[in-house]
Amino acid sequence: MSARAIPEATVQRLPVYLRILVDMAGRSTTTISSEALAASAGVNSAKVRKDLSFLGSYGTRGVGYDVDCLIHQISRALGLTHDWSTAIVGLGNLGQALAHYGGFAQRGFRIAALLDVDRDLVGQRMAGLEVLHVDEIERVVKEEEIAIGILAVPERSAQEVADRMVAAGIGSILNFAPTLLSVPDHVSLRKVDLSIELQVLSFYEQRRQAEATLGERGQHGERGEQPEPT
Amino acid sequence: MSARAIPEATVQRLPVYLRILVDMAGRSTTTISSEALAASAGVNSAKVRKDLSFLGSYGTRGVGYDVDCLIHQISRALGLTHDWSTAIVGLGNLGQALAHYGGFAQRGFRIAALLDVDRDLVGQRMAGLEVLHVDEIERVVKEEEIAIGILAVPERSAQEVADRMVAAGIGSILNFAPTLLSVPDHVSLRKVDLSIELQVLSFYEQRRQAEATLGERGQHGERGEQPEPT
């Protein structure tokens, strides 16, 4: 299996499958059909089977996929079977929340450095680490072999911090600031929009309220028994 | 156009398209092809055209879609053209970060209430609001017409808080705790996994390092000029 051969769209879906499978394993489910995985991930089952075929995983007819096995295959494809060192730059509320967020270590993302520009924060200990001044970024990236920079500074300084990350040799940046960044072509950049899932909820909330209004007008309300489309 | 007719998988992609389009508009781009939108969203262009057709949006042959028009259509379909009132429960670092996060208000999610169980936090002012005790949740949900509850408490108390949100009449819950929750069928639940995008970065970082190793072995390294698969 070559990592190069996996299409970008598939790469983006693999973490979603992984989250569902880890949930399943937590509920002691040992096998899952492509249909069940597809329904949870919001894609069709043919797409799921195609995506998993890139990992060399084909499941068993009539049985489905082995959950633990699939967790391992997806983790390996995503490079989650070894630890990555990350650095958080910006230790306001969001940065501190990320420093303490259990979900990163669960997935093999070790937070190896915390950096900020604020002299009041520098020297403080958080999540077992001392906060360093951002001027030390170049040294820290080399010493700790930081692969991924997590950017949690305010919008106005986000581009400047991204530039410093790139200059220090960081090849992948995860941007939490709600703003656009420019990076050189050789740098991977992903943006987290914390409102994405809220927008999905908004859709269903709007539908629910429309149905409640219809119900009040004497038609059949369906609150509490609406089928989820797949 | 009926909101009911939009498939769930499409609903999940609409916020992704919207983020890309808002970025485009910020770069003064006025039209976009389905191919360009597809490449940024990590899906194929036929899927984009199908998704947008549910909104009654078909673009213009040879020109593409009008960016501003599409932003409006997606926003309307998602119910983002009117404001939703939300409440954040749990005002540790993550809750405080969310209370101050500019990305929510940008999308029409008004934070109308902050609640916590910690007597040291209750009564404090944050982001223009007074923190209330979670015992007041039922009253606040009614008075402020809270549609969406944002759950930012530690894992161990997440289920209990979700139960209280449901009992108070909240119909949609956004869960930031890295844990599984059970809610009744009539409640919409979405979970935010802050590590999803990190996992996508991990994939590309792994590929980059594999290529660098190949390069050191005397083959052609492609660092800095790797084409992104589409």
C-alpha cells in the first residue's frame, strides 16, 4: 500500500470513519457493515467500500468489517501508529484548552512545546510544560523534532506566527484562528472552523421548528419520530 | 425548496462549501467553477453539482457559480440567515475560548447564556455575560429561547450535563467533550473532535517524511513540489 495512492477526499474521510469505529469499539461492537459505517459518516456505502479498499480492506461478505482491524488499518494509513510532536503557539483560553485536550494524546499527537509572545505567560507551567517565548521557536522545533504547529493566536497575529512557524522549519500547520493564512506550497495547512458542526445542527433545528409550526396548524407533527435521511 | 429533501450527507458538506466560498469572497473572487469548489472541499465535481442542485443552484455553463449568491443560498438552506441562541455549559478554558470565539457570531450563533456548576465562576462576567449556575438552565432556556446547547465540560460530567440540557428542553447539543453521549431520538447531537484535522495533517506529514527518506537514498526527492491529488 502506498500512501501516495490514497485520494485526498478519502484522506479527509478516514478520520471520520476512525472516530465512528473507536466509538463502536467503546460500545463493544466487533464488526460493522459498510452500510452502518456509511450512515454514521454521512456518505453512501459504495464510497465507504471504495475508500477502505485503498487500505487493502475489503471486509467479509454478510459479516462486514472487523472493527479493531479497521481501526488499526486506518491509524496506520494516517500515520497515527507513531507519535507526532506538536507545538502550540498562543496560550490564551483556546491554546490552554488545546494544551489540556485529551483527544490529541489519544490519537498520538504529543504536545512537546508551548510558546507565546506574552511575557506574563512565558515561564508559567501548563499541562506539564513550561511556556517558552516564541523567539525560541527555531531552537525548539529542531530539538523536539516538531512536525506540526498548532496556531491558536488571535486573528491579527495569525499570519505573522504562521510565517515564523514556516521559517522555523514546521511543515504542517493547524490553524484555529478564524482567518485566512498564506503559506508556501511545501507547507500543509488545515483550518479548524469550530462552527461547522453548529451549522449542521442549525439545519436540523430549522427543520424541527418548521415541523412544529406545521403541527400547530393542525397537520401531523412529527417531533420525536422524524426519520433521519441517509 | 424543502429542507426535508436535502440528504444528510449533503447537509454535512454544505458548511464546508460555505467556508470555502466565504474565503473566496474575502479574496474578491466573484465566480467559482464546480471543479474548483470540489478540489477545495475534497469531493468530486459531480457531487458538488448534485449537492448544489438541492438548493436550486445550477451555475452558468462556462462561468460557474456566483459566489455571493451561493453563500446566500447555502446560508438560507442551513438556517443561518436568522440568529440562533446558544448556551455554553462549562466555562473552563475551552468554554471560555468558545465564549470569545469570533467564528460563532460570524455565522449567526448568538451566545445568550453561560452556565457552570463551579461557585467560583458563577457571578463572573465573561464575553459580556454573567455566568449562571447550571441549576438555572431550565429558566434560561425558556427566557432566552435557547435552541442549541454547547457542552464544554470535562468527560466525567458530560452525560449528566447533556441530560440536564435535554430536560430543560434543548433540542440540539454540540458536544466538545471527547466522550460518547446518549440522548433521546428527538434530540440532535453533534460531536466536535478537535483532532480530526490533525489526523489529515499527519497523513501528509508521513508522506513528506517518506519522500524525504527516499530522497536521501539517492532517488528524486519531491519536497516542496509535491502535487496535491484531487
